[in-house]
Amino acid sequence: MKPPRALPSGSLLAAALLALVASSAGAAAEAFAAAPDYSARATYRWTENISRASGPGDFRDTGEYELSATASFKRQLTPRVFANLDFTLTGTTSPEYELLDRIEFGPRLTLKRKFGLGPYAPTLSAAATLTGRYAALHAQDGIGARGSLTFAKRFDSWIAASVSGEWAGHVAERSAFSVAHWAADASLILDPHPRLRFTTGVSRLEGTLTVSASRNRFVNGALAGALGPKVASYFARIPKADTNIFSPAWVSYRLEGYVDSWWFDLSPALTEHTSLSLRYERNHAESIVQTEYSQDILSVSINHAF
């Protein structure tokens, strides 16, 4: 009989977070002195070049289904300071590539300060998030942290804007999936009708990210010098792992670089508690050795507040 599979270090971190979340949920209810609000979201997302490959021969396009549930605790600390504590559980599955399947969970604490009275007063929000991940590809197992600061202002009943900055990182079982970044974004929100919202925005991310390639293209192409000696030298020393994530003989590796994104989202209200979200996102990334990839992402979501 085979011995039981030992939990990798990334899974141990995720398990520790899960235990912390479970033990703190009751304490949160007591501290916030109120029953939580519950919400759920169901999403179908189609990603072109989900492999984040730089060569068209390695592009993989696929759809993913995602289901998320959140319990939210709210408390007004002072007349102008508010606190939200959210516990979220999210499951994602890809029918075509089962190694993309994953479960993520964790708490998010947000403190919001309102400057002035009325609906048009600007707000400043600080948020901190911990996220544990169990993945079908165990090299991704681990725990992530994110901190952000957002300034938002509504100008009238139909237009608002926000700017934010964040730091985020993920410690995984394999170093190829341990990443961190700084990011900044700006959004414009339009409410032309009480039951319709349109959002558009741009962002810039700088740090490390994980990409994938077929082993033949990675070894016989980049490492062999097909993209030049600078790329070959850099690729020889970066963290990498044989993952077979999209088919046999695939490699995932960590790059330093940046990602520029823009998106728009159309969100009509279907009922008092349910809304639809239609989103398009375009990403363009470039590494520090000038390898590039782009992605187009389309998604549709149903959001419901209980």
C-alpha cells in the first residue's frame, strides 16, 4: 500500500489559513455584533491564450466556470468610518484543462473613511486580504496576501471615479508559482439609469508572473538561443517547473516584467437583489528581456445578494 501523500509546504500554509478562517468566523460575528449579509456569484469566463505563451504555437484558449460565495460583516466605527469583514470561498473548474481547477478562500478586511456628508463625499478605503489556494496542480498550492488603498469620488448621480494602488504576493509550493507585484489602476463608473452601470478602467502591474510554454519551444527555442543570448541566459536562471498543465511536456516559469490592462464592464440590474455583469478585458505583458504575450478575456456573471 502506498503511503499517504504528504501535504506540500504550500498546502500546509493553505491549511493553516483555512483553520484560522474557520475559527475566526464566529469571533467576527460576535465582534461585529450583527448577522452577516450573504452573496453569491456564478461566472463563465473565456480566456484567449490562458497559457500566457509568447509564441502562437503555444496559445491555448479555454473556458472556465467559477462559483463564489461570500459572508459579509459590517460595522460603523464612527460617524464617518466603516468596517467590512468578508469571508469568501471560490471554486473554479476548466472542463478542457483539469489542472487549472482550484479552490480559493480567505478573509478580506476593509476600512473606509468618508470625507464629508452626503452621497458625493469622497472616500478613502484600505483593504487587506489573505487567500489560501488548493489547486489540482499542487505546485500552485499556497497562500497569498494583498493590500490596497483606494480613493473614490462620486461627482453626481450618474458619474463616479476611483484610483487605487496595491501590493500582492503568493507563496506557492513551487517557486515558479511564487509571485509578487505592485499595481495601480483608475476606473470610471457611469450610471445612466438606476438599473444600469457601465465601468471602464486601465491598470499597470509590475513584478513577477507565471507563464507557460511547451517544453520543445522552451528548451529548443528560448534556452537554445533562438530568441538571442540575453533571453537564453535569463531563462536559464529563472524558477521553472515541468507541470504538463496544458498537455504533456509543458513547462511553467516565472518572469519579471509588467502587464498593461484595460477593461469595460456592463452591469444591468435584473431584480432588486440580482445583477448581470458582462466584461471584456485586454492584457498585454512584456518581460524584462522583451518577450511578450497578450490575452483577451470575456466573462459573464450573475451576482445575487440574499
